[in-house]
Amino acid sequence: MERLFVIIVAAFIGTGFYLWFSWMLRKKSMQDYILTHLWLLHPNAICYWRAGMALIGFVLYFGYGYQAIGIVIFTFAAILDGVDGIVARKCDLGTEWGEWLDPLCDKLTYLPALLGFAYIGIISIKLIWILVAVELVGQLFARHILSLLKISGAANNFGKIKAIICFALVIFCALLEKNPGVTDMGDEVLIACIILAAASIVFKFIPNKLYADILSTLNFICGVISLVFTHNGHFAWAISIIIVGQLFDLFDGRMAEKHGGTKYGPYLDDIADFVSFGLAPAYVVAKSGGSMAWLFCFLFLIGVAYRLVRFVAYDKKRTDIPDGIFNGLPSPAGALIVLGASLVVSPGLLWAFAAVSVGLMVSHIRFAHFGQVVLKQIPKPLFFVVSATIIVTLAFVLKTKNVDMYGYVILSSVFLYIIAGRKWVPPS
């Protein structure tokens, strides 16, 4: 418990500093101070500072046994990764060199620590070297090619989420070293980091206007894979794949809003939504058992289809519905109600949950769009933290195989969305 206390204190200090600095940076006096002390507070200088601090923390932790001090220093260095970004934005100090330097310093911050924990037996040596290889390819070769093509090499969402997870993994390894009874999901999280690192590289070479279509395609693929898992009786895996598809669906909307898309994008998105949030959850209901399973499977499928058709054919054209507001519960949330319930309730109650889900989807109760409205109320760094938390939670559930907990987490998340989705609906 001593190690956990140190981690909590370090996180409290680091988060407190970040919030204080973010608040101070709103003041012109602070911005002027930064501009007159660029040697110390330029975003690039902060990158150097945090990489140096991480090296000091590494030496203290693994070389001299001052592990508590090493944890505090590393945590502070990780927090500075968010500080350099807000300084660059608020003081207009972003540079091409900074775009290259920032992800490099991220890697210099967490990779040495992860290698250290691998060689003392906490995480897989093989997996960490795969991550190092992918990171080096992205930093040295991919970015060089991008510069020749005159394409920005700035970190994308996949890279930012991966960095947050890697920072968290270092702290988790420190906790695990002194508390071996803690559920060891280090390798599962490491695999997620490798996938995100690879995705970050691939998406840098893809034209921005194709981002949304590719993410919609990945959402569709998740729905198909989920159907296969459900057919083979692997319900937890099937549900996990659908949730991954929901992450892709969340990002495709953000990418379409930011970069635009192709003329086929909206159709592809609708097809992917129907498969991942209609057909796949309905099949889970059908396979749950009971004499009425197929009836409620059909009811849910019809409800999702009606919800999507109404949205495309009517709701999009209505002038009385503000942008970012849905008429009826969105189908991803409706799917979560069914998926969460399928893990924790009897078949009879699952049918009731399916009926409630359909009722909310086809209703005229308005809900705020999670990506366009709810998330915009959340600071961008917190969005990346939430995304990273979802991925780590999936890794934990798959490691522990605690199906009941998984179901309750899913139901709790959709319940929180329903509250938030109603809160930010403007009055009619």
C-alpha cells in the first residue's frame, strides 16, 4: 500500500500543477512571461525538460533504489506532456521542429522505463521490443518520408491515446512490482499500445478526407467479427469488438467534421452502424436463449433500422432539431443497453431491456450527440484520457474474465450518457 500511496501523491501533485498552469495561462501576464523566458518555457524547451526528468527518474528508480522519488519525477514528466501542448496553442509557439520533437520526447520518457520493467520481469521483453521497433519506424523512417512528401508528422489521436496509456503503464508496472497480488494486465495493455502505435503510423500516410470512411469501414468489420464471435458463443469477445467499433464510430464523426470526407461516407457510416449496433447486438439477444429470443431479436433489429432511416430521411432535414441533437436515443447507446444486460440478467429480463432500448430509440426524446456536444464540454486532454481508460478497462476485463463486472460497467456507462445526453439538450 505504500507504493500506491506514493503513486496517488505523485498523481495529485502532477495534476494539481497541470490545472494551476492551465488556469494561469489564461492570463496575459503569464503568456508575456513565457514569451520573455522562451529558453525555459518554450514548448520545445519543456520537451527537453521532461525527457531529462524521465532519464533522472529512470536512474533513481532502477539504478539507486530511490523508487518513490523516481515515481514522482516520472509522473511530473508525464504531466508536462500536456503542458507543452497548451503553451504551444495559447502562445502560438508551434513549430515544425516541435511536431517532430514532441512525440520523440514522449518515447524518450516512457520507453526506457518500460524496458527497465521488462528486464526485471514485470512485462514481456518480446512485446516491449516490438513496441520499440514500431516506435522507431514511426519516429525515424515514417516521419522522414512524411517530411519529403511535405505532410505533417504531428501526433494524431491514435498516437496521443497510445502515449497516455504508455505513461499509465509505467506507473502500473511500478505498482505491480511491489504488489504482485494486483491483477497483472501489463502485457494486454502493451499489445494495445503496439496496435495504436501502428495505427498512428498508417493513418499519417492516408489523405485526411479518407479518415472518416476508413474508420467507418473498421466499424463495419468490427460488427462482422462480432457476429462470428456470437455465433461461436464468445459473447464477451463479441461485445468487446462492438465497443471497439463504437470507438471507431466516435472518431469517424470527429474526422468527418474536421477533415470532411467522400460522397460515399454517409452511406458507409449508416451501413456500419446498422451492422455493429443493430445486427450484431440483435444476434446476441437471439443467442441468449429462451422461446421469445428471436422475437425480441427481430424487434430490436426493426427498432434500429427505423431509428437510422428516420434520422437519414427526416431528422437531418428538420430545422427544429439543433445540430448535435438526436431525436431518440442514438443506436450505439441502444446497443450498449442490450449488450450490458446480456451479461448480467436472465433471458426474460434481457428481452425487457431490449424493449426499453427500442422504445428509447424510436421515441422523440432528444439526446445530445456524444461526440459533437458532450465531448466538447470535456477538455481535449480529458477526452484522450477517457479513450485510454476505455481501452485499459477492456484489457482488464479480458484479463480477469469478470463477465458480471463487465456488464455493469457497460450499463453504468450508458446510464451516465443518458443523463449527460439529456443535460445538454437545449430547451425546445
